[in-house]
Amino acid sequence: MRLGLLADIHANREAFEAVLADMAGRQIDRTILLGDIVGYGPDPEWCVDRAMDLVSVGAVAILGNHDQAVGSGDGDLNVTARRVMAWTRGRLSPAQSGFLAALPMTQREGEILFVHASAN
């Protein structure tokens, strides 16, 4: 099985689109989003919607610290990231925020453990 692993999209629509287009030509069997769908970039709504679409057709999505910050506060984010998260919260719909809040911290499939940063 060929997995397409994506991490740290950070609301960068152009990069997300480019990677998905590249993956389309590589016979990827399953897409895995390893967190931080939002943060820093200008297109959080589009990126979350695209992640939701991918999950609806079988992709795995894991919670990243920036995704978590949408709903639970800024945690250990730096000053710039905190400003971006405040802006992002105002842009996302309740459904988009809910999608991020519902993402698991980890997902195990057989011998594979999907995580955002550390498995500890």
C-alpha cells in the first residue's frame, strides 16, 4: 500500500494543492494528514474544507498543535503563532472548528502509529 504523508500544511493552499496534484500522479492508495492543517498561511478555511473532503473518502487526519489551538487556546505557541490563531478562529465556521477539535492525537493501523510530532 502506498501512503501519501502530509504534515504541517499550515493553511498554505497553494502548497496543499501542489502536493495533492503531485500525489494524484503517484498512485497513492491512502492519504494521511499528520496535523497542523491551520496556522500561519492565509487560507485556513479552504485547507480545512479540503482535509474534511479527504477524510470523507478515507484519509486519516491527526490533530496538530496548531489545530488544537483553534479550540483549546494557544498552549505553547510563540507570539506570532498566537496572533495567527486568533485570526484563524475568526475565519473558521463552527463545522470547520468542530472538525479540527474532533481529530485524534494518534491513530494506529496495524503496526503503524500516526502522530503529529512525538509518539511519547
